[in-house]
Amino acid sequence: MSYQVEIVDDQEHGYGAILIATHNSKRVVEEYDRGEPEDNSFYRDYSWIKQALLDAYAAGLSDYDSLFKEKGLQGKR
């Protein structure tokens, strides 16, 4: 059980970056910024970030609950 996030250079386009999130070895998010440094501004659409963070949080809670069940532990989050 793990949720991992990494940011890698977008080699295909030669600029920008890719945010890749995996949960239990399954790719769940792949977002491209497609932005050259001089193009990034407050007008770019980064609205997907909020949901990506909420999904990561939910995955962490799910992993926590699964771990407690697996070990037969009692407790509250």
C-alpha cells in the first residue's frame, strides 16, 4: 500500500514536466504542465491540482484503514 508522486521532465516535448501519481503500483494521475518557463503565469489552468491532492489524501486514509484491518488493530484516525 503506497501512494507515490513524482515529477519528471517531459522528454517527449523537450520542456515542461509531468506529475505522475501511483497508488499500489497503478498509475492514477498523469498531468502535463506543457509550460515553457516563460509561458507559465497565473492564467494557466491548474484546477486539477485540488482534486489530485484530495485523491491522494483519500488513498492514504484507505491505506491506513486497510493496514489497521490487516493487523486486527482498533483505533480512530
